[in-house]
Amino acid sequence: MSQKIDFYLEDHTYIALNDLLKMVGVADSGGSAKHMVAEGLINVNGALELRKTAKIVDGSKVTGQGFEILVHAGFEG
């Protein structure tokens, strides 16, 4: 079963993919996040994503082995 994570962009219009992976705790560090992307372990909206700084926007679904991140505009709650 995969871990489902909701991420809120707050006042931002997007977040870089590697920053998202680090912020939600899927990657231990920025370097680890970049490695995950470079190794082809991350999908965005069902498609393989190899750009470490791809802009992840509201409505995006980021998936990998054992996790699914749903990205939302605004603030939690």
C-alpha cells in the first residue's frame, strides 16, 4: 500500500520537483531527491519525469515507489 501525501503550495504557484520530494520527506536530502529523479523513479501525472526542477503545480500527482503526492493550491485546512 502506498503512502498518500497532500501538499499545499500556500502562496506559491509551483514547487520544483526535487524540493517537493525533500519537503514531504520522501527524500532525505536534496541530493537524494535529485538522484531519485535522475534514476527515473518519479512520475508526474502518470508520465516519467527526468527534470529535477520540473515545476509541480496545483492538481499534479507525483508518484514513486510506495508514495503518492497530491498537490493543492492554497493552505491546508
